[in-house]
Amino acid sequence: MIDNYREDDEFQQEEDGDTIEIKADPKQTPIRIDKFLMDRVEGNSRSRIQNAIKEGLVTVNSQFIKPNYKIQPGDEVKIVLPGSEYPSEVIPENIPLDIRYEDDDVLIVFKPAGMVVHPGIGNFRGTLVNALTYHFKQMPMMPGNTLQPGLVHRIDKDTSGLLVVAKNEKALYSLAQQFFKHTIHREYLALVWGSPDPPQGTVTINIGRHPHNRTLVTTFPEGDLGRHSITHYRVLEDLYYVSLVSCKLETGRTHQIRVHMQYLGHPIFSDSRYGGDQIVKGTVFSKYRQFVQNALQVCARQALHAKSIGFVHPATGEDMYFDSELPDDMSQVIDKWRSYMQTRKEILDGDDS
């Protein structure tokens, strides 16, 4: 159930995956691709293989296939399966936590940009989970997520903002159900290139791992690949070259907001994975290019912030809501664009007179 709504930090576990190539026998009886692979790939459940198909990690004769595809004689099948996602144990570390609220059941923590949420390939130390493990001697675990104490959702390494952490098993399952039913309130603020048109709308599209670059997520407008994803967006401030946008998640897929904004043609400013670190709107004049480069240095990560979170308290049933301020790097880069726009208006006004 967790996989239906969690937001992965990055793809560390996928980068260490195994690629398996299988050629069907010339006399192969046509059977469903998942059953075919179940018989040939040891140690994997049918659901894991089906998820790999949906995520675009399975090809037949170098083509994507649907989950109900029937294998044919001589078919050449390639499947990529994740490697080890976690170390064998989490090492408690005395890392300062920015705790915004805490009671007997839940904790609200502000994660700074640059901090990985959970241990994984290349990030066994210094994560939020390492810090939580030190802060709490005993934390509840969800089945299948034994090294993610108290976590029911995550945000990307270079996204800042609020996370809710469960402190006991009852709270963990209550919050998990709320995420699963999409009743959790989550609002993000994103600085995106250009001016989304219309200024308010909903993006509904399947997204999943890119077939040729597994460190990226891409859209699948047609077919059964990927997973259903929904983001509601609204422009809060239009600065012509960039816009400050509110994004409310209905689902919580990997890199969802980043991919949805790219899909609209308005990638998140300074998002190097999805084209936001290039000039998407504006002139080619050297002064403007220099201004953009300076702005990219001020906010040297995707300008995305998990601003607020709301949920029903697992013990009291009370509606809880928590809000957070924009971090300094995002505030400063927005101010730079405001100043740039003001200067531009003054120049244009002067020309008109």
C-alpha cells in the first residue's frame, strides 16, 4: 500500500538494479508476460513483476508492452529489477532536527533541501531516518518498509518542506490510510518557468520511469504504462519570465510535480533533471543570460517547497494543519525576479513616454 502514495527521494535503488534478458523458445506457448517471467526470474513476486511492466521496465523486442501481453515464440524480453534499496540496518545519528510540532502520536519536521529522507544506495548516513532513529529509540514500521521508521511519505532530496512522522503503530496505520484515500492535504510552492495558461487547472496523466533513463520520470499519455497521477495547480504570482505556483497533490508519485510542470511546458526553475536549469523563457541577450545564471546560483536546486500539510489526528480525530515559510534560497530568487521585472517595467514605461 505504501508504494501507492510515497514520494521517492531519488532512484538510488534503481541505479543498482539488475537487467535480465530472456529469449522465448521457438516453440513457446503464448502466455501472459507476467506468468512467463514468474517462471524464469527467481525470487520475485507476481505483483513486483507486474509493477515493473507498468513502470516501463519490461520490453519485448525493444517495444513497451501492456500487462496483458502474451509472449510469442522467439520474443526477446528485457526486464530491469531494482537492486538492494536499503542497508541492513539504520545507524542512529545525532543530527539536529527542525521539529515544528510533536505530541505522543505524531511529529512534524521541516526537512531542508539537500537532506535525503531515507538510507539507500550511496546514502547510508546523514539521512532524516538516521536522525529520527537517534531521536526516537523505538519507532513503528510499516510491513515491507522495515528501515523507514514512522514514515508514510517522503519528499525529494532537493525539495524542502514539511513531513509528518508517526510515533506509534496506531498513528502509522491511521496516516497511511489517509494517504491511501487521498484525504491528506498537501500544498507545495513551485517557481516555474513562464506563465501557465490557464493560470489554474489540473494535470491528470500517467507517469512512470523513463524507458531509456531510469533516473528520470516521464509521462505516458496513452496506454497502460506508468501510474495515474493528479496535481491541481494555481498561479499565485505571474512574473512573466517565471511564476510562483501553488500545487496541491491528489496522488503522490515519484517526482510528480516536477514532471507535471515539465509536461505543461513550465519546468521548475533550477530543476536540472527536467530542464529547469536552462533558459526556457526570455531573450538571448548576454545581460539576461547573466541574470539567469546568477539566479540559478542563488537557488541551486529545484525551486520546490512542501509548504503545508493537513490531516486528521490519529488519536483525537482533530483536524490538524501545519504551514511553513519559504526557505531563504527560494525567497531570494523570487525577490530577484521581482526586482528584474520592476526594472523591465520602468524601462518600458520610459520608452513609452
